[in-house]
Amino acid sequence: MTEPAADLSWRELEGRVPLDALPDLHRRFLHWRGVADVDSMPLRRVQQRVEAELNRLVQAGQATRSGDDWRLHAGALDGFDLP
């Protein structure tokens, strides 16, 4: 019997990416989530939308909120090219 995959911390995921590449990660995530007009959004708006999409994953039962982090359950990011 195999162990279920551990939850993935969104903050740990962001930590894998150099600081100057974070906006690209966030925009790719929003594109993957189907958010419109991502490329024309100001950076602050992108950050807000990322948090909104992470909260939608929580509502869908695919993640849990833990303080200022989101724990993404196994499969929540299937199809997203992780860094």
C-alpha cells in the first residue's frame, strides 16, 4: 500500500522560485486557472487574484488554509507545470 501524497505548501512552492520570477509563476497559475486578462493586470492585482484562486481551491476541498499559507491537496495542481 502506498502512502498518499503529502499536501504541498503554496508558500514552499513560491520559495522554489527566484524572487524576480514570482510574477511569472503567478501569471502562469492564473492562466492555468482560466482567469482572463492576466497579462494586462498590474502585479498587485495578480497577487490578489492568486489568493482568490487559492481560496477557491479551499472552497472546492482541494486545499486548506493555514495562516498565510495554503496546503494544496494531492491532485489540486494536476496539469500545472510546477517549478
